[in-house]
Amino acid sequence: MPALKDVRFKIKGIKKTQQITKAMNMVAASKLRGAQTKMEGFSPYADKFSAVMSNLSGSVNPSQFPLMAQRQVKKILVIVVTSDKGLCGAFNANIINAVNRLNKEIVSQGKSLSLICVGRKAVQFFKKSNIEVVYNISDIMSDVQIQFAKTIGQQAITQFLSENFDEVQLVYGKFINVAVQRPIFKKILPLSKETLVGQGETSQGTNLTYTFEPEPDAILNNLLPLYVNIQIMSAMLETVASEQASRMTSMDNATRACKDMLGSLTLIYNKARQATITKELMDIVGGAEALKG
Amino acid sequence: MANKIHLEIITPSKQVLNQPVEMVTAPGSDGVFGVLANHTPFLTSLKIGELKYQNDGKNFRLALSNGFCEISSNKMTVLAEAAEFSEDIDIDRALKAKERAEKRLQEAISSKENINTARAQASLTRALTRIRVSGK
């Protein structure tokens, strides 16, 4: 039987932990709501953008745009988007594992892979790994701004255009619903005509003959980098929402685990207390018997 | 109603405007252009500048930065990185941004960094536009 006092301390400690995890759960829930609103606020912009891109790409020739240049893929740049903070279950670990798996596969094919790390968790992890990191950016996930996406996009585009890399991919935690978040890969460079056309609402508008000002090529040249930025931006927004959802679930689990532990510890505590009382009673009875003797 | 065009302004953070208006004037990259109802399908990129629109005889002004606009089937869609109504502009912040941009521009020019010069110039234009739009 453990000592009564030890068990009491343990119960106290777990109760405090439970309070913290409960609070974190509630904070994550409210932050998730914020992140989801942000995501929803961004989606009309992204949708409309895709629609215009698909209208535009019908009337241009992809071969003359450097961002659409298909080269033989030897070097791949992967943009890893994770959260800045931990305590959100296996969320970041899943993303990082996915990247490691991809790395193994790519290396076995005789190609090479480098990274752009977004979010402190990715930065910290890949600092210690032997994968080359081109660019790091962290402490931005609490307030995702289009400027950050721009900076990252700029990096990716410069690397791609200087032919340091032949392909750019994006890895992030896709927000499927509150209970499910999955790391997914998305190829963002080179852009292909098919992806541009396929994304928009093709039902109407494609057959309209637009007046372009300046020339369609010039407009598309302006829009392609923006398109890359938008992809990165929505990946970041989704990652933030996924992170909060994941934290919510894991903190909920932690709270429940605390409750279970408290139950079993209380049982042990009561047993120990009962044992002490019985022992004391026996002592008293024994003493009384001896006196009677 | 028949003589109006539907104007929609969207930025990454929110939908700024979505309503029929009488006339729009926008800063196209090849020059300022005006739009009335039943405009021909049109697609253009936009510069940093001022977007004006008229509705029920009243004028509204917005400071716009980098984007593009599409006009089709009597609907004008403006996608911009930022769009602020003249009355929402924080003039103090704009003035500070202007000072900052001027200083950075000086530094960039003296150190001959083309990228930084371009960036500083862009932020200076943005700040000046915001000051101008909020001023009148």
C-alpha cells in the first residue's frame, strides 16, 4: 500500500494538469473558430483567382512562361508547413514523417530533395536532420499574413527560376474536418496548363472573348507568382486550422486520461485510508483487550 | 437597376464590397479606366492606386494595392491584396509608413540593391496612395 500522503499529492497534481488541459482545449476550440473564419474569408479570393486563371490560360501558350517550364526533375524543393507550437498530438510528427518518407523515396530514385521550413516545429526538426534546408521562417503561424506567403513564394520562385530546383512541392496539414487532419503533398511549380484550367469554374465564362489589357501573356506573367502565393497562403491557413483542431482533440483526450487516472487514484487513496483506519481500530481493540486481561 | 453594374471587391482577408453601382473608375496597369453598365468582357491587371465608384449619386473611394480585375456579364470583380475605404484608413499609420519607406528607399538606392529599391518604391507608392485617398 502506498503512503496516504503520496497518493494525495499525486491526486492534487493530476487535478491541476486536468485543469490546464481543459483550458487548453477550450482555447484551441475558440482559436479553431477564428482559423476557420479566416480560411473561409480567404476562399472566395482563391476561388475567384482560380476562375480567372482558367479563363486566361485558355488563350496563352504555356511554353513561353518560365514558371510553367517542365524540366526533367532531378532536384525537388519541398515547402514544409507545420505549426509553431507543440502539444497538438501527432500533427506535426505526421507531417515530418511524411517528408522523411518522401525523402527516402526520392533519394532512392537518384534525385535530391531540399526544404523550405515554415513553422518552428519543422525548422527545429530539420535543423538536426541531414536534409538540406534552403530557407527557414517561423513564429508566423499565430497571425498568418499574405506578406509571409509572399516572402516564401518569392523564395520558391527564385529558386525555381534560377534552375536550382526543377520542381516545388508543398506539404501541409490538410483540414478535412475537426477530427481528421492529414498531411498532403501538392505540386505547385512548374505550373501546368491542366491544373490552371481544371481548377476554375469552367461551366461559364471560358467561351467569352475578353479584351485584355495589357496582353494576356503580360497579365499571366503578373498573375502566376500571385497564384503560387495564394497556394502557399491557403496551405498556411489550413495548417493553422488543422493544428488547433488537432490540439483540441489531443487536449480532450488528455483531460479524459486525467479523469481516468483520478478515478483509479481515488480508489487507491480510499483503500489506503480504510487500511489505516482498520489498523488503528485493531490497535485500539488490542490495547483494550490487553487492559481487560 | 438596369443601368448598374455589379461590383465585387475581394481581398485575401474578406469581401470588401458586393453590390450594384453606377460607375467605377479603376487604376489599370495601362492607365486609369472607367466602367459603366454592360461593359465588354475585360480583363486587366491593376496598379497600386485609387478606385472610385459612384452609387446613388454618392462617390466612394478606396485605396487599392496590386491586383487585377475581371468584367464579364455585367459584373466587375476586383481582386486586390488590399482595399481600404477612404474613411477606414489610419492616416497616422500611413504617414509613418511613408516615412519608413522613404528612409528605406534612400538606403536601398545608396547601396544599389535593385530588389530593395523596387520594394521600397512599392511601399512608398502604397503609403502615398493611402494618404491621398484618405485626405479628400
